[in-house]
Amino acid sequence: MSPRWRLYACSGMRLELLEVLIVDCQACSAKGPLLEVGWGRPGDEVQARLIRLPAGERVPPAVARITGITDRLVEDGVEPHRAWDELFASLPCRPAPTVVHFARFEQPFFEAAQAPLDVVCTHEIARRLFPELPRRSLRALAGYFGHGVTSLRRAAEHVEATVVVWRSMVPLLAAEGVNTWSELQEWLAEPVDPKRRAKRAWPMPRELRLALPDAPGLYRMLRTSGDVLYVGKATSLHHRVNSYFRKQHGIHERTLEMLSQARGLSFEVTDSPLEAALLEPDEIKRHRPPYNVALTIDDRAVWFTDPRLSRRAQHASRGCELGPFPGEELLEQLCAFAASLGDAKDPTALGRGRWGPPLELYREGLTLVSKAHPELVEPIQPAMARILRLGARLWREGRRDRDEVEEPERREWDSALVVNGLERLALRGALAVRRARWLTRLAESSLVWSERGVVGARVLVISSAEFVRRAPSPDAEPPIPPGHARPTRERHANFTIAKLDRLRVLTTELKRLVSEQHPAALRLGPHTTLSGPRLARVLEWL
């Protein structure tokens, strides 16, 4: 049978019987160069080939972050023509019926390779099948049909996801009267009515979310497969969950992508909003939902250091007794700052994170910041102590917003920006040390509080950074914490990233209680209870 006749036979074959090819390309940009090609057929093993970059080309940092494809990986790749030859050798006919998601991106690469492919686009199919779906990205569509796609955009993963989308679309196309490849092409050739999408329609059944109780608790957004998309806490489950679906505009793209997949719900009612918040970090770690950015455990560890912040370890030990800290980058930058105040004047370690100014500009800024803050160059104390003392003074003087400001990834450096960055680094260091000491004390404590909508007072007892008791409280005074006499070294030995996150969430909730003027009393030992203005003053520093 000639290739032309085979294509004719394919065009009239029913879509559920047609052996289509699925292809995905990853590239440095829409115009290339190509980084990876993946292909496969439903039911077959997916093939993917990394492509060696032309001489002098590099993988852009943003692309490496998104795809996970690095310069080192593509060094072992093949020449583009070899990948295409391997793909073409697998074609049952030419041009082969081919399915691609968002084919406008892939089409220039197909044309450059003179690929004998007869392409249809699942994104274009989705525009017609789901005109009211909030988002029709591959991740959103695959999730809508119950299949999860990782955050790394590798070709093989995208081919697998496109297979799921295609298979799920075929019966929906049949319901539209589209049963063959030729009918599909004719259907796609018809223009999309721009008026069809007047209002977003959410896949989540309305009656499901309207049935949620007006009570505090924890909720989980689910795919049809039961996979957890997102875990959240709520003062009112009914109001919080339904708030996602009230707006038509001004919704974050990531939220729209999640809501395009969310078709189920599960929830737990708690006795108070605070207890809902305390359950959230453990639930996030248990389910690893793709749309929870914070409180996950990937590439995170608890760190301890010595008073000079020059030695670091993931477990407390003799000499590394200051902590816990939720990351290492800040400690590295503080160490580099301290080193540059000595004879070496070496800021090179600052470049390990995102904050890495050119050397000459750094030296200009260091001179300016030393003149503005003479305590930085006093020889009496170690350099780190001087930096932390400066940070504490800046905080007292009202520079409190700087701890929450992220440095830009790309900006033209000047000496004023270096000064600003060093001051902010000192401030962040002072706050990090203070928080570490606070969390160490909070690991053995007890709390009595009450909130609006909660009947009576509640008591929370914490031992070894675990919540060992949550119950109604007959007393306004918190009980003496059972582990109050536990020494610092033992407290540190018990710390994990999960325990660290629990105590950080508890600290945030204490701030909320104080700001909303709810009664709260925190006991740290037999003779140390913080409440009212005293508790507010301590929390203000955190």
C-alpha cells in the first residue's frame, strides 16, 4: 500500500481505532534552538531525545528552572537530525496523523525538519469542547481528566499527558459528531465563535461547595482521580472555598489552572481556626499537593550554626548550637558579609545566592555602609556580632518592612543598591537569630486562647515541638509545659523541618490572635507566661 493510500485509509478510520503519533518539543525559546524531542503512541513506550546545542549556545536560566534541562544534560544530547530521523523511522505512514498540544509552538520546528506529520492540536480541540473552562494548558486539561503533570516540563511527561488528553477527548468528539481524522480536520477548520465563552464555568459541582459548613477547618481540592491539588485552612470552610468561584476577573493564573482541574472536595472541621492552621503543614507534607508552594519538604532542611555563623550542620552539635534555621543561603550570605569586614574584603560567597553584586561595586557599597554605621568597623566585637547588632538597631528604628522584600533577580547594580542590600542582610540576620531562639523556647510551651465563633477557651500543649494536647480549657492560665526543663541541646536534637514549620505556623497564628485582640496566654515555664501587651511586644520582633 502506497503512503498516500495509507493516509487516505487513516483519514477515514474511526478516531478510537486510529494509531496517532503524539509529539512534544522543548526549546530555549519559540524560535529555538531545540532542547528535547519526545514522541510516542497511546499504549507504547514514550521516546525522548535531548538535543545538543549549537556551539556557543547555553540553556537560559529561566528555561533550566522550568524544564530541569541544564547545559550539562544537553552536552550528552544528539544532533537534531538524528532525533528527527529516529522519530521519522517510526512513522506508519507519511504524513502521519499527529497530535500535539499547542501545536503553534511546535510547528516551526516541524517545518525546519521537514517533518512528514499531519498535525492536529489538542488546545484547539479544547477551545471548542470546553469554551468556558478557565484554563486549557496541558497541565490544566490533563488534570481535568484526572492525570497529574509535574512542574518540570520535560518532553516525555508532556507526551504522556497529551496521550491522556487525546484519549479522553475522543469520546467527547464522537458526541459532537466527529468520528474520523478527516471529520476532525474539517471541524477544526471551522472558526471558533468568540461569543461562546461569555462566562467561566467551573468544573467543581456547585452543590458540592455550597454544602460546606460555616465552620473552621481544613479543605482539600481534588482531581477526579482523588489526587490532592491543594490543601488550605479556613475560618469558615463555606465562605473560603466558595470565594474561589465568585470572581470572573483578577484571578491568578496558577489559581485558574488549579480550578480548571478541581472537581472534588474533602474537608475536616476543627474546633478553632488556629487548630485548622496547625493541621495544614502536616497535610501538605503528606499529600505534596502541586499547588501548595510553601510548607513542602523538597530540598529543605533544618540548619544549625556556631555564633560566628561560619560552621553549619543539619543537626545540632557541640559548636553548632545556634538554630534552628529554615535554610542555608542566608547564613552563607551573612558569613560572606562578615568576611568582607575583615582583612580579606572578600564578598565572593554572596554570589552563591541571588544576591551577588560585582566586586568593585560591592567594595564601594561596603565603604558607604561602614561610614553610615560605625558599629560595623568597631574592632572590639567579632564581625558577625557587629552585623547582628546593626540589624537589631535597624529594626528598632522602623526598618521592619525590609524583611519581607525580595531582592530582584535582575537589576543594574550601583553602590546605593549594595548599601540597601547589606542593611537588609543585617536586618534579616538579626531577625533570623531572634526567631531561632524563639522557636527553641516555643518547642516546650502551652497556650490558652479563645476566638470568635469558638465556644469557650481552648488549650494547646506542646512538647518536643509536637502538639500533644488540644482540648477545651477550664482555666485561663495555661498549664506548666511538661518539657519546660528540657535543655537547649535536647530541644535542638528533636527538630525536623516538619516541627520547624509547625512552630512557624503557630507563631503566625499567635500574631493573628493578638492583632484581632483575642485573649491568648502563652506559658514557657513555671514562672514565664506571656499575654496581653507583653506577648504583643515579643511577637512584634518576630
